[in-house]
Amino acid sequence: MANSYTNLVRRLEAELAAGFIGREEEARVVILALLTKQHAVFIGEPGTAKSALIRRLSQLVQCRFFYYLLSKYTVPDELIGSIDPIAYKNGKFVRNVQGKLPQAELAFIDEIFKGSSETLNTLLNIMNERIFVDTDGTVYQCPLWSLYGASNELPSDSELAAFYDRFLLRHFVRRIDASKLEQAIVHNITNLNTSVKPVATLQDIAKIYDDVTQYMIQNADAIAKVVSQLVIVLRQHGIFVSDRTAVSPQHFPRLVATYSYVYDVDLRKAAIHVSKYVLPSEDAIENYRKALDELIPIELREASEKLEKARDYAANGDLVNAKRYAAEAYQAAEALLSNPDKAKLFKDEIREILKEAETIVSEIKKVEDNLKKFKRVAIETSAH
């Protein structure tokens, strides 16, 4: 099922993550929101590169970007543009939307839950309908593709629960691990004057979106089966998943289909992998892990994750880490296969991991052998 977009998306994700240290997971969430034409919210303390990620994405896909920090005093005009006072005096209602949210293709709204009801309602209309209806009845068609929000904490007001549910993807951001601080400082200093080169366009993303739609139509029964099974298990473990998220073809079903199609994995694996991005709170993570144990053994998850890392490293030319993770994936899968009780339901998946991991290691070994031959010839040539 591999398609021409897999390498493009992997490269886009790698380039997005390359601007930071320790933000690979956040980059994955950002890319998934982009591919699904959905919205994502990041929950975590300030200074964790949330806005910088989205700004970098806008440069990588060459699109118009809007940023704003909300407060309880923010009025809608600050987001959608102010009324032209001169035109208003002359009896004309003209709003200046230049550089504002109605013209943005990607947006980042910081402290998103601190806005007033009026401001959040304005945001909600643009997020859901991609339109903005002005006071005089003028309808603005908004080219917004994805909106990313950020907050230090989850909304405590029950009235905000419906607004929060409009964000399909949720991610809980933590500070950089202490072991990576020095590396992050060096990385940031050495990249001070580095410019961001575009990798794709929104037209590319739109084409992927349309192709995923066709993939969904062709695989509707299979998608419905894996999504419903997973949602039932999550709910049985006390994890809230709204009907909107579970049933709407533009929400969880599309997220699963997109991951399956673009990253070239089967639907069941895709559903399990992306389900962590729809959890309602950080407190739900422990129950989520218990739910996963019913769906897939932890050893198989770990082997799959190692193989995924091997693929990513191989795609980016890092053969050392690709070989290491492929070997670890092979060892983990081989150990699981020797446990009949755990392996009996997943023999096909285990064998797939073994086969692909072996192929990656074998291909890398061929490259290494060729490099050795090239070096030997070069040395012999220079000696003469």
C-alpha cells in the first residue's frame, strides 16, 4: 500500500522536528493535524516550543500564518481585524482583515481557553465552518487549514468542554529531558542563522487529503471495525471519547485512515498508534495503557515502535541508528514469537516485523560493504 506521499510526509515531519531537540512527538502531532485538516491543542507549561513548531511548519509548507495570545480582555476584532474608521464615518462598513485570522491558512492561538465567550464563538465558527459572518452580513470564506491552540492547563469551566472537544488531537507537552539540555543549547546556537527551506505546499497536502478520502471510501467497513473496537475498549476503561470524535468521518476515522495511508501501516496498527492523541487528559494515560494491553501485547508495541524508528532513521539517511533500531526490533519480535501465549493472536504481525527488520539490516549491510570496497579501492589507487 506504499504510496508516493510517504517519503514526502516523512521528510516534512523530519524537517519540522529538525528545528528542535526532543520534539519528535510534537512534530508528529502537528503533521497529523495538517494531514487531516483538523485542529490540535497542546497542553503544557510555557516555553516548550509550541508556537515555534507551527511557525516553522508554515515556512515548510509556504502558507500564511497567524499568531495571537488570548486573554480574557481579547475582543474578536483583534483576531478578525478592525473596522475602518474613515469608511465607517462615510457610512460604509469595511473590515480590515489583512494579516488577520480570516486570511490565515495556519494559525496558532496561545492561551486559547482564556478568551471570552464572544471571542471563542468567533474562533469556533472559523474552525468548524471555515467562514466568518460579519455584523453587516458579509460572509468571509476563510482559507484556514488547521488551527493549533496552546494552554498551560486544561479548561476547568464545563462550558469550555464543547470547545475543547473540537480539537481532535490533544498532546501534553513536557520540558526537554535534562539529558538533552546541553544538546538543545548547542543546536539552537549553531542554527541561529539557518533559514527554513520549503519542503511541500498546501496543494500537496490537499492532494493527500483527497486521496485519503478515496482510501476511506474504499475501506469503509475495515475502518469502521477497527475504530469501533478501539473506542469501545477505551470507553470500557473510563476514557471519554465523544460520539463526534468516534463517528464523524472527519475525526477519528480520518485520523486512523490518514496514518494508515500515509505511513503505510495496517488499519489496526494505525488506530492503536494514533489513539493516544485523542485522550481527554493526561490522567487518562494510565487507563489508556491498560486498554492497549487488551489490544496488543506491550512487547509487540515496543517492537513496532523500534521498527518505526528504524524506518524514520533510514528515510533520513541515518544508517547507524536505523540499523540499531531494526536489530532491536528483530530481537524483540523474535523473543515475543517464542512466547506462544502472547504471540498466538499476532503471529502475522510479528513475522512482518521480523521480515522488515531483517530487510533493513540487510540493505544497510550492503551499503556498508560497498562503502568499504570503495574506500579500499580509493586507498589502493592513491598508493599507486
